[in-house]
Amino acid sequence: QVRLVESGGGLVEAGGSLTLSCAVFRGTFDTYSLGWFRQAPGKEREFVAHLAWSGTSTYYADSVKGRFTISRDNAINTVYLQMTRLKPEDTAVYSCAAAPRDSFSGQYSQPRAYSYWGRGTQVTVSS
């Protein structure tokens, strides 16, 4: 069973930085396209960032473009989300997701395109 475990969340002041990690256990990490999503209280889950399995393509939500960076380390089966210039509206539970290359629809911003999910880590940005 593939398992994803996020870490690195916490409380940070507006303008600060935080880096989230997501370790993937089992499966074939280097064939997974990876995504980060977030969900704030009372809101729907929203797409944050995507990194293709090949590592050559990245996509970001407009709200985080230029501030967040997604990356991966295939040697340790981990995907990262580096977040800078954080804003109070970035407050949410952040979850990572993985999509096997062979079954990925290409709809990187849609949660249904991903097969495996972590439980999430809380990020709170104070004003």
C-alpha cells in the first residue's frame, strides 16, 4: 500500500517562509506525478502545485505563482513545497498527492486525477 506522509507545517508570521515535505512509502516514486493541494476551513480543496514524474514540468495556482516552489528528490522518495512570502490567506491544511504515470489523466489541478493522498499538515500564517 502506497503511503504519503507530510511534515513541516506550523505557525509562521506573514512574509515568512516554510518548507513542507512529503515522504512516499512503497510504490515507484520516480514514476509518480506529484501534487500539492490545500483546504482552508469552510472551503473546497484547491490545487496548489504540480510536478510531472519526469521532473521537467511544473504548474502552479495563480495565487502562489512566484512564491511557492515544488521539487522532488527521487533518491529519498520525497516531494517538497517551498513556500515564501506567506500570506494569511495561505492558511490551510496542505496535502500531497501522487498519480502513477500510466494512469495519470493529465488534469493536474483536479484532485480526482491523483490516486494516493497524504493526511495533510496544517499551515497557519498570522497577520
